[in-house]
Amino acid sequence: MITVLFFAQLREQLGHDKLTLHSAFYDIGALRHYLMAQHKEWQAYLAPDNSLAAVNQCLVNDHHPLHSGDEVAFFPPVTGG
Amino acid sequence: MITVLFFAQLREQLGHDKLTLHSAFYDIGALRHYLMAQHKEWQAYLAPDNSLAAVNQCLVNDHHPLHSGDEVAFFPPVTGG
Amino acid sequence: MRARQPSDYISVRQANFCQAEEYLALCAGNRQDGAVVSFVGLVRDFNQHNQVQTLTLEHYPAMTEKSLKAIVTEARDRWPVSRVRLVHRVGTLNTGEQIVFVGVSSCHRHHAFLACEFIMDQLKTRAPFWKKEQGDTGEHWVQANPQDQQKAQQWHRQ
Amino acid sequence: MRARQPSDYISVRQANFCQAEEYLALCAGNRQDGAVVSFVGLVRDFNQHNQVQTLTLEHYPAMTEKSLKAIVTEARDRWPVSRVRLVHRVGTLNTGEQIVFVGVSSCHRHHAFLACEFIMDQLKTRAPFWKKEQGDTGEHWVQANPQDQQKAQQWHRQ
């Protein structure tokens, strides 16, 4: 099981703040493509250029492996400070 | 007439805080050498490596020209802040 | 990586901070540091889109402190700084209000300047905060500034 | 050279300053600046020679403010900063006491960091202040640090 969280503008664009997935994914890239294939209207928003990914609250790239129980988050480039 | 001021460690080394000179000097270098010639014991302290010069409250180098009425100051490298 | 020092203070919260108290906490009983550098980020009245009336800061609570701690630890690995204090606010703020405080004390002023600016630059690109502006022309999510990205990356070329 | 802005505040004095008041003066009624950087220099308890008990700062009164104004003007010529406040104390100070405050506000944090550090670096090599330490091993004039000279010159290579 993998928990997927969405934040900020991406959350509003997708209309979801949380998904729970029971499939297994090799890495972040595989999960990203799964979500984009399932929801064509998400493709632009979830593209790697437009959204960052974190696994277990650490920023990662698309090659980061995924394991059951991981908390994944997708969000736009950050704008704090 | 030229007023010459000394500050900080240089003032203590020379034992003077102010001189009034009635001669004319072409530039700071000429004044510096005049003072060093008049007071052999000042030579080490007044050498350009050991003391900075200001004319009318602006830092200058030894080629800065001097005019009657100028306020000259010699002092060690600064250590504020 | 060096362990996080007990002298680090990191806080993420809605409540305002007092810049004077943060400064005092960097100095109090501190006789060995000659330099204290501090940065405060404030809500400007004009930004990317419009006249700003309020700003709402969203964050990813589970990740925020973790990412700030990692940034402070990285600053400590680079420069010998003594005390570090970092406060970042979330929620809705008015123009002129304080958003973020970063304060660093050190024996050497250059290290304090570097660490303080490094922490801000990294926070701007790695800490999960997002700003939404409410103003004359409605609500807008603030878009990330490519210059911030470049600036954060420059530290890794040094 | 650009004229000195009315928003510059430069003070050389024996009396202590309040860091909080200086910070507030940089922010008060200021809605356009998103960044405030401030530096405070403090008397350390150990310096070049010995355990320091007190520090006496001598200066060249007629020149001091003039040189500080020239430094601030040069910072303004380099970066678009808004408000600048600079306070330097003279006379006898105890360890832990504040010596100098430099505060800069700007629309852009990098300009505020650069201007603040530039002012400190130039002050360290061009402003006529001299420190004499009183400590365990007697009185000593603080000797200029060659690194300060190098650091001040680096700005002119940029």
C-alpha cells in the first residue's frame, strides 16, 4: 500500500489531496506515469517539470525506488521564505 | 600651514597627537619623509607599510598633493567593527 | 553528517515571532561569538500578479521541520557557526507581516553571512511551503522564481 | 554618485543601541521591501592576545561619519537597497556588548545580504576606528587582520 498526497496548486488542479494505492510501483517515475495514464486530465499538472516528488518527507527524483508503506507526495515547486 | 594629527597606537608611539607645520609639501610622501628625517625614532612607525594617511578626512595614498590649510592624519591600519 | 547542535532552534507555526527575542536568544550568555547575522522576510504589498492584500502559506507538516533541520545541518557541515534560529510562519498573513526569521551567530562574520544566506536560499527551493496571494485581481498561487533555483544551485558549485 | 538617501541613518556614539529599535526602523511603514538583513558585531571574550575584559574604541571624529557615509553611498551605487542603518559605538565596552549594527532593507534578499556584508567589510578597512583590549595580560592595541584587507579588496574585483 502506498499513500499519495498532493499539495497546494497541484491539489486544487487534481481535486484530490490524498490517494491510497494498493498496487506496487518500481519507482516514483512508474507511479507518476501510472497516475497520468489513469487520469488524462492530470498529465500536464503531474509532468516532472511541473511537480516535485517526496518520499517519506524527503525530496527525491523519479528514479527513487518505492516500497509498500511509503508516503509519497507530489507538489509544485516550493515558494516559501 | 598644515595640521598633522596622529591616532591610536601611532599617537602613543610618537608621543604626539598633533603637529602644526609651516613648511609647504608637495604630497603626502614628501611630508612623511620630512617627519621621518626630523625624527629618526619615528621612522619605523611612520613607514607607509605601518601607517595610513588621510587628507581632509579622506584616505589617500602617498601621491596625494598637499595644500596650505589641509588637515593631514596618520594612523595605523583600522580595526573597528 | 555532524549531529544537529542543541543550540539549533527551528519552529514552524502560525503565530508571529518577535525579531528582538530571536536576536537576544542568539546573544544571551554568548561571549565567544563576535558576529550575529539575521534575515527577516516580510509580505510585500506588490508581487507577481497584483496588489497584495493577504498571503496564505500552506505547508506539508510532516515534511517541513525535517527539511529545515536538514538544511541547517548542511549549513553546519559547511561553516563553523554557533547558534542557529529559524522560524517560518504558515497560515494567512497581511502585507508588512513577518514570514520568516533566520539568525546565525559565529566567531567570524563571513561564516555567519554565508550560513544565513545559504539557509534562506535552500529553504526557498527545498522546504515545502507554498504561497497564495489574495489581492485586487483575485487569488493567485505564487509561481516559483527560476532565479531562486539558480541561486540555490550555485552553492553546490562552490 | 547617487545622492545619499534620506532613508540612511548613520550614528557614531558611546551609547548602546537597541537592535530591536533598529530593526523596527527598517520595517516601519515599509510595504515594498521583502527582505531585511542585519549584522551585529559584539565584544568577544578572547581575541588576539588574551582573555579580554574590556575594549576601548578610539576614533577620528571628523573623519568617522564622512567615511561611513561614503561606504553606504558606494553600497547604494552597487545594489538597489531601500533603507540602510549603521550604528558604531566608541569608548569603553565590556565583553558581550554590542559594537556595531548594520541593517539593510531591499526588495531582493541577495542585494540586502551583499550590501550589508559589503558595508561591514569596507568599514573594517576604511573607517577610522581602533580597538585597544584590556585583559589578563595587560593592554594591547588590536592589530589589523590581513584577511579583512583581502576581503574588502575582493569586492573591487567583482
